[in-house]
Amino acid sequence: MPTIVKEGEIVDSDFRVIWEEDAAINENNALLPLSTYIDNAESLKGRNDIGVWLDSHEEVETLEPFLDQLPIVALNFPQFHDGRSLSNATILRHHYAFAGEVRAIGDVRRDLVNQMYRCGFNAFEPAEDQTPEDIVSGLKGFTYNYQASIDRPVPLFRLRE
Amino acid sequence: MYIYDEYDQAMVDERVEQFRDQTNRFLAGELSEEEFRHLRLRNGLYIQRLAPMFRIAIPYGLLSSTQLRKLAHIARYYDKGYGHFTTRQNIQFNWPKVEEVPDILAELASVQMHAIQTSGNCIRNVSSDQYAGAIIDEIDDPRPWAELIRQWSTFHPEFNWLPRKFKIAVTGAHEDRAAVQVHDIGVRLVEKDGEIGFEMLAGGGLGRTPAIGAVIREFLPKKHLLTYLAAMMRVYNRYGRRDNKFKARIKILVRAMTPEVYAQKVEAEWEQMKDEPETLTDAEIQRAKSFFTQPPYEELEDDVPELTEPMEKDFAFKSWMSRNVVAHKQPGYAIVNLALKETGVPPGDVTDEQMDIVADLADRYSFSEVRVTHEQNLTLADVRKTDLYTLWKELSQSGLASPNLGLLTDIICCPGGDFCSLANAKSIPVAEAIQRRFDNLDYLHDLGDLDINISGCMNACGHHHVGNIGILGVDKKGEEWYQVSIGGASNQNAALAQILGPSFARDEIPNVVEKIVDLYVAKREEGEHFLDTFSRLGIQPFKDAVYA
């Protein structure tokens, strides 16, 4: 059971990432690879204990038919400096108004998590060498931001008026 | 110029403290080398061959005299007494200590400056036209738009970890001095049916695979600038290549996808965001414009008879007037360029003393403002014509009156192998050797506009692809060689230079340039610019002349 940071709190999560694509799907509380999830989407209907994870090169648009049955979407950061999952999270929250958990997995590090939060992630599974406390201390961002983002949809210039 | 309010100030102040904490954690061994590298790059700090290199943002090249004095202070106190203006209107220092960089950032924040996103794979400092607001041929002042882009791109959470660095340039004039066609995104102010808007370009760039940007949208109403940029960035962030850093720039994506498909994807993405709160309001556009109003010009005669006599008796002044002084839109005023291309001084380098002097001159002659140009020169944009002779005399005393603006010796040049760990070859000594060979001012003036651009490696910081004559340092079995190309241009008629042939040893370069120039002089027709002669003759006669 991984310890994650969710909504700013350190909690134990029931959901764990299944990294292997050929894993069995009969486990509970699993975050399945995208291809595994799609191959089995029909039989997973109605299961609220199964989520999915996408690698950074995968497109969140492929989840569109399944979003209403997914409690969690996890997005991978194979390396912290791969920013594609930031766009995937933004699209998930913004274009599809996905209201479930969006979890950052992979190389999730203190100095990056505030940007992830601003793009719509609300849960963070720390990288191996990071503690949940590191993540909590990294979540706090600057007092103001110029641009619109998922956490602050109104840009600063509209507050200046 | 733009003045920070409490929001802008809070952001740069918090950024300083954030980087101080990151530096402390790195020095304490709590942050890995690799992680700190990415974080420090986003604060302008490189660690390389001889020493760190620290790059400070000068948004769209605009500086107040107070800010320039702060840069002089930083040069004096934290560095070795000089700085280097770059081809993207920034300034670099070469000798700061890593542990002192947070203090330098705090000094910068005290004068509303920063080093945010001056390196790293993120949206870099936005660049623009150094003559903005002062030049006659302007459709609209690009600076308010550049400032809006600066704010929007600063700490953008989605676009801070792009496949590769990302450079945006904005121009508002008919003549393009911002090289928008060779930027990742070029924003050109255009007028359609009486309405001002933007032509949006993408996929231009230099480096290994030079490319001219493609028009992605011919006319974008101005209120949509930021949402459209977000759509352009998102498509690149998702689909730009990340497996090979040499194929990661947006130019490769736009070419692979074709500009048409890239544009379709951008438009589809934009449909999702268009008209959302980030759509610019009239109030915000007015607020941005309010910082770039006209300075309090005096009502002056445009004709200044008192310049006639010094022009007649002082050839150096006359040369300077004809090369470095540009017509202003306001009667009785002139735009004055300070060419930082004194022979024997690396192009773009200025000492702390010179910075202080320019700051004083800006206070006395140009409403306390200075601009940095992408040709690595400085501009005083609003000088009374009656002050020109006095100003020239003062500049002459400080080595700032080189009358070679736009001439062959006004060389654009990267720091090269003397300073940069990426370089294959030195570039500064090549520039100096050329300047020494062409030391006859009469001859240079007769040649007229002729750009030489020198880069020490494929990364093309000296923009050699768009030089009329471009020189590129290459590595051949551990030795420094130079490839020469001709016919490039970075203005509105942007063109990529063609390679002449096999490369040369360093000491051959002045001869090669001389042969190219001699052929031009022999073959040019009345009033023909180098590029005209080149396009009329083609490359073969130049090859024959050089390799004969």
C-alpha cells in the first residue's frame, strides 16, 4: 500500500500501480497500464476499484469513453523533466472536466509538484528517494501566478482590474 | 517601460528565496547534481568550461538607467568587471560564484529584474524590435504585447518542461529587426481591415537544422494572443520529439507534421480554450499599453542646421551619423546606436565603467532608457538631434562611438570556445582578425550594409545561417576549422545562407572574407547590396574566387 500525498495530506492509498502490461486483471485496487485497461474495459465496467495509468507519450484522449467509470487516472513522469503529463492532466481536468483523482506517479519530486498541482494533479506518489514530507513541502507555490491554470482558472490580470 | 506592481514584485522576490533554498540544499548534498542542473538553468545559471555563466533576462531588450547601473555593479562586485550582451537581448556574466547567485538575483529583484527562464527547456525571454515606439515604419508598438507574453510565460506550469528551449519574438514594424522568422514562434503585428492583430508563425530556428518559420495563422484578433499561444505550446509539448535533443525543437515537429497539420491541431486545441478567462480584456490591453506611452518629447524643428558644420569638418562624426543614427518618428529626434564592436574587444562586451557611462548618457539624452539589440549593440532611442554632436564626443571618449553599425566589422559573434563548453572552435579571435583586416573606414562605408555572423558550433548562437556571410566553427579530428556560407538574411526577407564548400583553417578566414568581398565589389551594379549581387550571380562565382 503506497503512502501518497493527496489533497495536501499524507495518506495510505489502496491503489497501487501495476507496471507490467501483461499482469492479471483480477487484483483489487489496481492502476492498470492503459493498453491492459482498454483491452479489458468491457469486463471492468462497474468496478470502482480499478484505475488506469498513462505513460507520458500516451494520449489522455483515448480514455474518453471510460472516464465516467474511472475513479483514478494516474499519469507517469518517467523523468521529472518530461512535461507531457502536465498537458495530459490539464486536458483531463479542463477538456473533460474529470473530477476523480489525478495522481502523479514516477519521478515525482519536491521541486516539481507545485507545477503538477497547478495542472490538475491532486495526488502524488513520491519518487523512491523522496519522502511524503518532501512532497508536502514542495506543494506550496508562490502567492500569485500570472496565467490561468487548473487550480486558478482566472488569470492575474483579471484580478488587477 | 513596464513598472512592477506588488504582484510582479512578490513573484520575483519569492523566486529568489526559492532558488536560495534550492542552492542551499544542493550545497548541502540534498539535491542531486542532475536535479539542481535543471533548476539552476531556469534561473540562468550554467556551469561550464572555465567558470559558471550566468544569464540575466532583459525583456525585449529594454533597460532603465537604474537597471543598467545595477548590471554595472554586478559586473564590478560579483564578476570581473565586464558583461556580454547576447543575440537575444540578454546579458551574460562569466565569473559569478555559484553560492553568490541567489544574492545577485536579490540585487536584480531590487530593480525589477530577474534571470527567470533564461536557459533550460522552457519559454525563454521574449525578444523584440530595439526601435519599438521610436521608428517610423511601425504598425503598432510590439512592447505591450511582448510584456503580456512575458507575464503569461513566466512560471507557466504546463510549459516549464518542454522537449527543448523555446524562443518567442515579436515585431510591430514592416522591417523585421526581431528576426521573427527564425524563432520557435514569431508574432508579427499586422493590420487587416483597420484592425490590428497578429500573424502567428511557428517552426523557425537556427541550430543544426535551420528553418524559416511557417505561417500558422494569418490573422489572430489581438484579444486571443495568450490562448492561441497556449494552444501552440500544448501541441508542441505533447508531440515534440524527446528522444533526440537534436530533433526536439518545434521546427522539426512542424516540418515532420507539415505546417498545415500542426495548424489544424493548434486550431482544434484552441477551440477548447478560446474565449476563456485568459482572453485579453480591453482593460488589460490598455494597462499594458499604458507603460509604453511616448516620452515627453519637446516640440522641435526636424531640421538642425548646427549639425552641418561638424558634419563637414569631422569625418568620424559624419561616418557615425550616416551609420549609427537612424531617423525617428518624432521631428527633431534621432535613434542612436552604440556599436559594441570596437576592434580587439569581443563583440557585445562592455565594461562596468562603460555601463555606468551609458546609464548617465541615457539619463541626460534619452529619457533614462537603453535598449539592447539582437546585433549585440545598444540603442538610445530618443535623442534630440541638437544633442547629437555632444553625445558623439562623449561616446568617443569611452570607446562607444564605433561608426560601424551594420558594416562588415559590426560582427555578430557568440562567446565561442574561449568561454563556452559547447563550442567546437573559438569565435572571438576570428571576429577580431576580420576586424583587423578591414580597418579602412572609407572602404567599409563604401561596402555598406554587410552582416558577418560567427558561431563556434552548430548551436548557432551567433546566427551564422542568417549572416550575409556566416562562419561556423567545426571540429575536424580535434582541430578547429571554419565553414563559410553566404547569402543569409534575418530581416523580413529572411533567407538561409548557402555553404560555400570545404572548411578553412582559422588564419585563412580573413583572406576568404576578403575574396568574397572583392568579388562583390568587382561585380556589383550601382546601388546593389551584397545580397542582390549574390542572388544575381549565384554561389558559383564566389566558390571560384575563394577556392581558386
